Amino acid sequence: MVTFLDRCGSAQPFLLCVGEKKSSIQKFYVILDQKAIPCVAQTAVAAFDEMFKAHFVFAVSYDEALCNFYTFIQTTVYGIDSGTTKESPRVKEIRAKVDHIEV
């Protein structure tokens, strides 16, 4: 893992899933600033939850490539700042459909 952490350069949190096969992940880590933070989570969904919340705990902005996805998760799933966060037109449209509100 040390070699992997030395090579990853991303400042954005991401998940590292450790296991012998994709179908049998044994441990999840949130990677941030080349540090591995062990997840308490035992499932991929719970590990994603921990990783997503790491953005707020460590005051880290969303990765540009995933900004719309994370904004959707933030405003629609978690309901965080849904009225004040700047959303792309597509995120607004999808959130409106999820909320059963016409755009």
C-alpha cells in the first residue's frame, strides 16, 4: 500500500477497495493527500458515504470531473444546501424528476 500511496497524487478523497477479487472486498480506505484512512464501513455504499462526508470534514472541494455527480448526491440524497448550491442544468433536471417536481 505504501507504494500505491506514494504514486497517487490526487488531493481529492477517493476510495481504495482491498480484496483478492472484486466480488470479495475485505477493507475500504478513504485516500486523501496520500494518506489511507480506514473505513468503518463493511459495504461499498457505506464506504462511499464515508468518502463523500470526508469532503466536508476536511473542507476539500469536489474533483472537477465528478463535481456534477457529487453536487447531485449532496443536494438530492443528503439534502445539504439544496436551495443555495449552484447546480448544473442537468443536475437540476434530474433532481426535479427525482423529487417529482416539473422543471
